[in-house]
Amino acid sequence: MYLRLENLYKIFQARGGSGEVTAVHDVNVSIEKGEFVTLLGPSGCGKTTTLRLIAGFEFPSQGRIVLDGQEINELPPNRRDMAMVFQSYAIFPHLSVYENIAYGLKIRKLSGDQIKRQVGKVLELTELGGLENRAPNQLSGGQQQRVALARALVMEPKVLLMDEPLSNLDAKLREQMRTEIREIQQRLGITSVYVTHDQIEAMSLSDRVVVMNQGRVEQIDSPQDVYRKPKTAFVANFIGRTNFVPAIVAAAAGGQLDLDALGGTLHVVQPDAPRQAGEAATLVVRPDAIRLTQETGQSLRDSSQFAGVVHRSTYLGSQVEYVVEVAGQSLIAVESDPRHVVVYPPGTAVGVNLLAEAIYVLP
């Protein structure tokens, strides 16, 4: 592996000197060369501290950081061959776009021709051509973000680190910049570690997502597996929205489970869920895994149907969100099929179909 975090801990003294706070607790992450990995979690989960440990702005209390076969625990930031894009961009207000991007190369004492060549390359890559002589206060938020990214890329680092770089942009520009960052990263094949609390950012950018909670790693997986196969209730609840459905295993054989839930029976195939009859289980049912029909008593293909009543319906344009009551439990369902133009009003009796392939039994 190209970048490894091994048994990493970071312990701070609590304010007032009373006790200690463990911000990072036994974190183990291995990142391949050219991979884009996102550290995702709520505020205070340890993701930014982990990034700062990688960058060298903090030093670990315990554990190792290994880059390209070399332990870098004791190296200062300027000797780690990494570059950081900060949340606040941190571009110099008194320097032009060109001077901001060239700053690190001048510190390295590169020749004028080398600097001109490398800056020109990243100006083109980040679509900043023609803005070289502008001051930062003459740029839009998106352009300032590109300058911060270009200043990091021009150093040709082994690892690119990004700490919530899009959080100051509006929603539409954030979406555009997500796409641009991912395209640049893939074009250069640069190893990248990205920090965010935004699940959509993490899912759309990453090869793998590291979900963190209270300083610990809860799960490391592809965006698809983090969403569809969460390892813990925290991951299931944090990534998107989730219905947790309690169930009892009625029968289990070869990864095939019959589950008593919602006053009926669900059949789920899940080889990685070793269970025995009589065990309690918790099912993860995403809102998009539920289909509502007016034809009660007739299941859709590959689903199990239950009788329900619409409690609330919310029309959101591209989709309709429902809260339905089934056997005394409230379930959130999302209908995004543009062919279904009817919005079921509260009080409507509906068939609630749970798509068996999309149901996951928590480990």
C-alpha cells in the first residue's frame, strides 16, 4: 500500500488540564497509489485530526504513518511531499493568481522557465487561463477554490490532502466543483485524501469511503457497499436515510433467511449474515427500496407486500416522499418514478412493497 495509517492515536489534554481526550482511536487505513479516499463523519469524529496527522500539522501519540515505504511520523509538513487544500482556501490576498500558484515553486528555488512551464500547465488544468494577473478579491468563490487547488497541484505532491474545500460554495457550484476535482484527480492519477461531513460529496468523489465516529473507523468500503451494506447502525443512519425494522429470524439456511417483521414474513438472501432461527435482527430498509401501490394484497415481483396507510406525503418535484404506517411502525418511502404522477394523500390505504434484494440485515 502507498499510504498506511497503522494503529494511529491522537490524545489531547482536556481544557483546564483535567484528563485527556482521544481524538483519534486506533485508526488503521491503507490507501493505494492513485486512489481517492474520503474521511467522512459528523463534526468532532476525528476526521480532520486524522488529516492533520497525515499532513504533519499534528504528530501521533501512538502508531505509524508510512508513505511509499518510509515512516514519516517525525517529518515536518514541508518534508512529507504532500500538498493541502484548506477549507478557507488560504490564498494570499496581496498576490496575483499567478504569484499565488508559483509561490511554492519559488520557495523550492526553481528556475523562472520551470516555474512558468509548471504554472502554465496547472492553469490550463484548472481552467484559470486568462486570470493570471487578477487579484483574489476579483475572483468568484469557485475561481478562488481553483487557485487553491492549482497551488497544491503545481507542487506535484505524492499525496493531495483536502479539508472540506467546497463547504464555502453554494450548492450548484459545489456540485460543479465536485465533478472537476474528480476529473482532475483521475487525469493526474494523484493519491488523494479528502475530508467532508457531506455524504453526497463522499459518495460522488471517492473510490473508498472511511466512515468515522468518535475517533474510530466504523467502516471502510466503496460508496456502494457503505450505502447498501453498512457494517453498523451508525453507518446505516449516517449515510443517507434509513428505516430500521426489527425482525425475528424464522428460518435460516445457506444465507437464505425468512424473517418475521411488520406482521408478516420477509425472505432475504444474504450469505454474509450467519443467523439462527429465533435470533433477533435489525433490517436496514432504505426509503428507495420501498414501493407503494394502490393494489393491496398483490406483491410486486421480487418483493414482499404489507398493508399500510399513508400518514404524510410531500411532493418535491423530482420525487415524492411518504411516511407510511405499517403494523404500528412508521416507514419513510421515496417514489422517484416519473410515470407515477399520482400523489397518495394522507389516509390512503396502500400496499407497501419491500424490495427483497435491497434489504440488508445488520451484522
